[in-house]
Amino acid sequence: LLHRGDRWVALSPGERAALTALLASPGSMVARTDLAAAIRTSDAPEGPRAIDNLVRRVRKRIAPLGMAVCVMRGAGFLLEMGELPL
């Protein structure tokens, strides 16, 4: 479970691995290769679109917590921590 304020969301092991890598440096870019290495250690599926599919699922899960994953095209991903929605 990921808690923020009084809200929480459930994460799969792959989603947790990706989010852990992004949470290590919120507001800083995490290279696509680093994110790929982080999810390889979990039970996340592998393949050419695996990271994109996983990030899409993570975005959906964390949106209610006021968090967002931004794509840095061709380079990596960035976690933004916004205000908690009311």
C-alpha cells in the first residue's frame, strides 16, 4: 500500500518497484534504463512496451493521491508530488 495523507492505494509488486525508483528522487528525472533495472527485480512483465504499460498503470493508481508521473521524452520519467485533492 502507498499512503499519502489520509489516502492510500494498493500497488502490484511491479508498480511498487517502479514507484520506489521514482520516489527515491521526486522532482528529478529517473532514466528509462534505471527504471527498467528497478522493475526487472520485481515480477513485472518484460518486453518492449513493459515500462510504458507499467507507468500508465502507476499514473492511474497514484492520481487520487495528487501525484503524477511525467515523461521526459527520450530520456526518462519524473515524479511530481502535487497537493492532495480534497
